[in-house]
Amino acid sequence: MAEAHPVGFQWVMEAKARGATVIHVDPRFTRTSALADTFVPLRVGTDIAFLGGVINYVLQNGLDFREYVVAYTNAAVIVSDDYQDTEDLDGLFSGFDPATRTYDPASWQYAGRDSAQDGDDQDHVVQRETASALQHETHGIGVESDPPRDETLQHPRCVYQILKRHFARYTPELVSQTCGVSTEAFLEVARAFTENSGRDRTTALVYSVGWTQHSVGVQYIRTGAILQLLLGNMGRPGGGIMALRGHASIQGSTDIPTLFNLLPGYLPMPTAGVDDSLDDWLDGISHPGSKGYWANARAYGVNLLKAYWGDAATAENDFCFDYLPRITGDHGTYRTVLDMIDGKVKGYFLLGQNPAVGSAHGKAQRLGMANLDFLVVRDLFEIESATFWKNSPEVETGEIVPQECRTEVFLMPAASHVEKEGTFTQTQRMLQWREKAVEPPGDCRSELWFFYHLGRLIRERLAGSTAERDRPLLDLAWDYPMLGDTDDPDAEAVLMEINGYDVATRRPLSSFTEMKADGSTLGGCWIYTGVFADGVNQAARRTPGSEQSYVAPEWGWAWPANRRTLYNRASADPQGRPWSERKAYVWWDASRGAAGEWTGHDVPDFEVTKPPSYRAPAGSDGVEAIEGVDPFIMQGDGKGSLFVPKGLIDGPLPTHYEPVESPFRNPIHGQQANPTRKEYSRPANRLNPSPPEPHAEVFPYVFTTSRLTEHHTAGGMSRYVGRLAELQPEMFVEVSPELAAERGLQNGGWCHVVTARAAVEGRVLVTDRLSPLRVEGRVIHQVWLPYHWGTGGMVTGDSANDLFGISLDPNVLIQESKAGTCDVLPGRRPTGRDLLAFVEGYQRRSGVHDDHARPIVTVGPGAQAPDDGDETPDPAGGT
Amino acid sequence: MAGKHSLFGPVDPAADAGYGEDHPPRMGFFTDTSICIGCKACEVACKEWNDVPATHFDMLGSSYDNSLSLNANQWRHVAFIEQAKPLGEQESGLRRQAVDLGMPGMAPPDGASAAHAGQDDDAGRPDFRWLMSSDVCKHCTHAACLDVCPTGSLFRTEFGTVVVQDDICNGCGYCVPACPYGVIERRKGPEGAKNVGIAQKCTLCYDRLGAGSTPACAQACPTQSIQFGDVDELRERADARLAQLHEAGTTDARLYGHDPEDGVGGAGAFFLLLDEPEVYGLPPDPVVTTKDLPHMFNRAGVAALTLLAGAALSFLGRRR
């Protein structure tokens, strides 16, 4: 955190000064470790084993926060008789189909559930293609509201007992064997975690997004969520799971998404053949029969369509629902790059993104971009993604010939964050307004300017067209006040539209509960409604911390409803009383209002007048079905999900799988790596062999990458600025003194790191901050590389992301770019054609050169069969 | 010999330089290196505000330090020290984790086998810590650079700080060897940069102070490792922080440059360190190089008088 989020780290330092204990678990000793109370090094890719061990420690010793767990999680819920665990099936859950490598989740459902009801929305083949777990990010699980329960937690098929059996083998010894962590260090963390949780204390779990970049990335976070629920650390002050996002407004770009499968406010992008009408689409979101606020999805969906198409959107034409594009499968960033290589993509827009350096498998990125009709790059500098055709590594090897490269590149200069107004949404879901400090120089313009005027020009070209396909563009509500000499759209007017207003009076809405499904209101992102309450830009508020409570509700504005901690009903006990005086946050006050109200330091995340004693009438659903003891109001059963019956592709519980590239056999299960992962098996995407495949020893070391404080991600904002570039002027590779001795590496000298994709060179930095680990009885060396460099800028170097292949988490299609295997050699790498031959030599020696198909399923029926990986199935039946 | 125009001992430097009683309090830095995260924001903010050029684009291979030392183009410098030493109550986890590969120097004398290593015993690797510290001009109470400056370019400000006036400095370089810390230096390049040939160092952002602002480095520091303020108040804060660390078991912690009785009369920019000053590249017992100047003048005066007296005597003798 100190490395990549130094400004946020000030709060960790402040907490430490007030007595907090800071524990840092990381493959290498970083700036964060230097300031932590305890540092625990672990093997890359074994986090589920580590945290699973802590969960087991909690369960075996009865250390869970029992009253919280029984009342607020699904621990008591009884699961179907048919459910079989990875403990029963050697690393697979019940319902696995080796042919498609997906699950039929019918057996994962709660007992008494008629699995036939699940029907269409449970096709995991389609869900994997559309990264459906991402679409469900705030949907919660669409389960029925009232499953059978055993509140004694003794029923052998209740979630609590299933969890206990599932993690029983994650003993301190197994954690030590798998993660390379000493049992002493592991137990110290487990003790600290549990002793600092309960009525009086809470523990926060903080991760940076590298944690998600694994073939089991979603399940990493799930493991953390299970632990935090068991210890009662969710919805309470000082608890929770804090995701440190990688850029200034990445949270904003999922809320108002730049993702292929989402619309604003986590409304899913309609799927062709599934969401054929407005009703189909909205019912798929609201899950009739489930509890919770998604029951109002119709209002959210209609308000979005009204914001897009204004007066043209009417009840008669389903508010122009048919104008929305449909997805037909996987259109994720990696699929798109492979489609670019295959010539299926004509044009590509890059906005503040530098995939030539920043994305996994840099060569695939660059070869893809070299095979387009046009490419638009908007950035502060002429980054590698705009110059790949003339100075990329592939030009050196002859794979891209500048004179023949067909891609026409349009480089558009962008305004920086101080040269435009707007909001940043940070990890706490807080929107903070920023003013324009200076005018952008020359032709530099904001993204808002670019897209508004691009839309304007296209609409002018299409004016008068009668073609049906042009209606969605021509009918757009595309009208904003212009500011200044450069005709910049007024960003506050856009924020007002996002907030939403009454169409007739233009009165800003103050809450999404005011949104109407009849078209009389509009709003571009329902979760942001309230940011312009009372016609005031709430995101621009800056009341100092010293002038308000520690929750600081008057600094910026957090969605939803300016609520700073989600699910904060859980900060009170089932009767509505604070769990303890020390951790009082939101509570029921019977003396307020007519018959009592929820109150406290934060905006209650609950209907304010619904008492803790409220029980739902039989047969109710939606908001009415949320009982007074259901804090997780977006979940179908109102409870925190220890066990997830619906919504995840790779299983209802996290289990340890090895990274796709690993020098070790999975010590816990016969199934080696995530069997449902997305893997594009093709010559351009050779993956290093892992056990039980032969030749894994060709790549004996483990490598991982991350950031340095001194540079920003792919370097587009730091390598081109002298005073930043000089801070870390060269690409380097960190190795332990032991590995340096083993491979003859000299500090300050050169070395190169090799995988089946590429060889990357850098200066050697020998440091005690990396330590060999003992795993499964043998010594493993880990290598670390920063990934900031490329061929452009004031300081150049090889790109570490070139080393990775493409394998993806099946839930959200994120790439495994924090764990791989490699070889390390002293000296500089070969250049030109020799480089290709050098890498090919490694491919041959490791047996992955020809039409290599690897086994992905390693247990059960179909085990060890070569697998061609995943190409996108076309729902229409074509290719 | 503390007093008006003294050259060492505890004084108020601004008053000593002749500012009236209404001069502002002495301002300075307290750099608490125990909470420095080595982000180098201070280096960058300093260069941006003061227009100090970027000059070095080579990796030094010395932990994460690529700026080496304070110099004319580096007015803040963050040192990174990787050390085989535990940090108070902190547990690095590296010692107990280390694996014995049976290589020279790694195994304990009794040759503990690799089978034991990596478990809970001491694997022969000492514990580890990573120190980071942002260094800066000390703005000495008795500043030798100022004392030796023949043009009056270096002067004492009303805030008690020491500042070079770029338009007066003639580049003679007398100040360079005078500094007991090796801070001030003449800018040698790069070509086209401003003030090449002129003595350059931290001004404690004199221009910002005059406008009531905090110096750029302290403003940018995310963890408040660099604290700016009234020196008397900072000294109290430093004492309290030191006591807190000692209580927490970090017995190596010490203050550096805060003592008005030290060789430079106390620094306006002082530090909390976690080890000997030498570890950070700081002189252990700096003394203002002009400390003996009065003494030397006296000696020289006596010698001159003696010579004159001798000469006079010889004339007297001749008359006789």
C-alpha cells in the first residue's frame, strides 16, 4: 500500500500511531513491510491456502462471532442433499462437466429449492463468456428469500458445517507446506486477526488489485469475505474489505462502466437471445421472489434509458430498450485483442491506457493493434500504444514492418486531471469534485469534450438518415451547456443528468427511491442519485475533518445515499443495539419518530422506520421481504454469503488451486489449477507447463510483478516527465542473494527473465528483501519485476508484462498477471531474430512448441485429456 | 561564546544576524524518519517548485536510491538503507523464513541442515529492516557557508534560515568546503539550466514562507515524516516522539541536529534517526568550520602585533 498508494498510507500510519497493529503479507519485503509491525513473506499464488488456514483456525477453535454469524450470514442455511465438496471430489465441486469445464450448479442450491426454477440464468457456459459475476457485482445472489435454517449450526448440511469440513485440512502445517510460511508466523497472524475481532474490536482487510489478477482472483476476495463475515467485521466501523483501486477513478469506471457487459449502476448489458424485451431484461435483474432493492430494477433501467434517449424514450416503445446493443459472448479485452490478431476488429479506442506496456502478453497486444484499420489513442504523451508500429520489440524482431503496418493511428492530446473539471470516485465509493486549475495547452482536450463533439459530428453526418440503424444515435439526448472558448461541455450538467431529475420540473432527485418507472423521471446512474440533491453539487463539499464527526459525511459524497459504510445495519445486534459502546455506529432508537428510527454516525443502510422486530409476511418479496434482522439488503436472502449457491462459475466456496503456471503440484487437491478458467490455447499464447505436465523444470522460478511508488502503471504519466523518470531510471529485476549466487547474477549487472512468450532484460538488484522459501520440502526462489518500462519516454526498458500469457479468471475474465514461472539468466538477452529463436528454444525444451494442448482437468472423468481451451461460442450457432 | 555575531553556541540566529525583536519565529524541519515511506514526493515537489533540473538517469543499484546525495541539483535526498538488524518490536519475517542453501556465510557454524531451515528456527539470516530518510540542508544556527561568503550572497533570513541569492553569488565556491555536511555545491549543469555555476541548496522555500505557505517538500509528504514549523515547537514534538519510540522498544531511535549545544549551535532542520548518523551518510559530530575563526583571528592578531612590535623594536634598536 505504501508502494502504490502512498497518500492513502498516511491513514495507516495514523492508525498505527494510535495503536493499530499493521500486518503485511506479500511475496517480497516492500516499503509497506518496512513500516508494518509484522511482515510475512509467502509464495505467490497461495493466498487462498493462507486465508483458508485462518478460516480453519477460527472454525476449529470456535472463534467466530457466533451471534453475528447466526443472525447475519447464511451459516444456518441448509444446502441441497446433492451437494458434494472439493473434499469429496479431489478438487472439483458437484455438477462438473469435463467437456465444457463448467458446472451445473443445481446441487449447490439451498435445500428445498426446485432446481428446475433456475433454468436459463444458470447456464455457466454463457455466464463465463459474459463475465456474469461482474454483472452481479451488486446484484447479490438471486436466491429465494426464506430457505430452511438450523440456527444451532449442527445440521450436517448447514453452511457452517460444510465450511468447517471444506477448510478442515487447511492446518497450520499445510499452510506452511503450501505457502512457504512458517507455522509460527502463520499462527501469529491468525491470532492477531481473531483477537482483534468481536464485539469491541474490528479488523480491516486491505488489498491492492494485484490480488484480483489471478485465475482464481474472485475467490481470493471471497476467502477474505468469508473470514470477515465469520469474525463479524462487515458493516462495522474499522472492519470491511478495502480494495485499493489501481487508478484515480477506477471505482468510477465500474460504477459508470467501461466494461463490455455492464451499463451504469451495475445494470447488466442485455444478452442477445436472452434479454429480448425490456421485461425480460429487467426481470433478470430483479429476480422476482428474492428480497432486496433490486426489486426496483425497473425504475433504475427506465431512468437510464430516459437519460440516454430523452423524449424519444416512451412507455410505448419500451423506452427505446431496443436501441441498446446486445452482447453475444465474450467481448472482454483479451478476447478482443485475439480477435484483432485474427482481423475481426476494425477500430480501437484507447483512452489513458497503454496496453502495449500495461496489459498481459504485450506481444499479443502489439500484434493485435498492428492489424487494425484505425486506432485512436488519447493520452498525455506519445505512448508505446501509439508508436508500436515503428519502435516496438516486434519491429526489432521483424514481426512488425513499419512500412507495411496497416493500422492508421490517430494520436489525440488529452487534458490532464488539473486541466478539466469533473469527479473522481475513489475506493470508498466517494465522489470528489475537482476544479479546472489551468486551461489545457494547445489542442489538449478533456474526454468529455472529445466524446461530446465526436457524437455531435457523427450525428451531423447522419442527419436526415432514415435508416433504422441510425435511430439510436439520432434520437440520443445530446445537449449540454458549453463553456469557454473551446466549447467544453459543462461537467456539472452531466453530473446533474447522472443524478437524475424530474422530467417536467427538472427538480433534481435526492434519492433513487424517487425514481419512477413510468418515464416521468430520468437519471443516468441510479446509485449516484443524491450527488446533486437540492441542486447542490454534493461531491464538491470540503468540510474539514476537524469540523465534523470522524465519519466525515460532509467531505465529498459517497454512493449510495452518502453512506460511508455499506450494510451498516450489521453494526448493531439483532435487537438494534450497538454491539459495544466502543464500536457503536448505527442503531435503532425507539424514542425517535413515530415508532422508532434507525440512527447513528452514518446514514443507516436500512429502511429508517423498519424496526429490528419486523418479520416479512409469507409470500412477500422485494423490499417488503427484508426483515428487521437482514442487514445485507442487496442479497436475495438478506444475509452475508459464506456459501454462494449462485453467481460464481468456479464454485460456491474458494479452494486452493495452483496458479496456471506453477512449479508445484497442488498439495491439497488432485485438480491442479482452476478447472473452469478461461484459456485461449493458440500458438500466440503458449503457457509454461506445470505439474502434472512434464518439463515444468525448464522454468524453475516463480515471478511476480508490481508497481514502484516512483512510476505510474504503464509509465505514460511518469516515464515522460524528467523529474519522475529519474527516480527509477531503469528496468530492473529483484533477486535474493541466494538466487544471485545460484545463477551468477551481479548486483548492478544485467540479467534476463524468460518464459514461453518472451525474454525480458533488466539490471540486477540483489536484495535481502526477497527470500527463498521452503515449499513442499524444496527451496523455491521468487523473482520480482516492476512493469513500468517500454520503448518510449525519457527512460526506456523491457516490459515485464511481455512475460505473461493469457489465462483468465472465469467469473470476471481478469487475467492471471501476478503469478508465473520463468528462468533467469545472467547477461543481456539476445536481440532481433535471435530473440525469437531463443524463446522458441525454451518452448521446444518445455514441450509447448507445436500445436500444444494441455490437460486442464486433472482429476475425475476426462482427466489429463488435452484441452484446446476456449474459443467464443456464438449463441446464434455460427462461428 | 554565545552572543551577538557569535560563531558557535546556542543563539537565535535571526536576532544574531541583526533582525529586530519583531522578527518571526525561527522556522525549520523536523524529519521523523521512523515514518518515512521512501516515496520521494519530497524530492519531486522540491524540484518542481524550485525548478531544480533532473540530471541523473542511471540506476545506482543501491537499494532504491538513485539520487545518491544532496547536491546542487538535489535539495532533498531520500536515503534507502537495507540493514541486517531488527527494528524494535517489528518482525520482518525474513529471518525465520530464510532458507539455508548451504552456501558460504549462510549456514550457522554448526552446519544446521537445510531440513531445519525455513521452519521456526533461526536459519542463519539475520533479521532485516529497511530504513528510509529524507535529508536536506540543516539551516545551521551557525552556518559556515554564510560566514565565508565574500559577496553576501548567502544570507540569514528573518526566519533564521540560510538562503543563496542567485543574482549576487559570483560562484567563488568558498561555501562548498565550508559546509560540514557537504550540502551546498555549485551547479555544474545541465547546459541550459538556470544558475549554472552558482552555489545552490535548499532555501526552505523562502518564497513560500514569505507568502505564509509550507515548504513544498513538507506539503507533499504524505505521512508527515517531514514536519515544518516553529523550531522551538518542533523540538518539543521531537522529544515527545523520541520518548514514545523508546517506550515502544525502538531503543536505537535518537535525535540528530536538535541540540543547540552541538557543533553548529543546533540545526534548523533536524532529524529522528533509527541508527547511528553514519548509517545514513551523516557526519556524527559536525562542527561549524568557522568555529575557531575568532580564535584564529586573535592568534593572527597577536602574531601581527608581535611582528609589528619586533619591527618597531628593530627601528628603536637602530636609533640607539
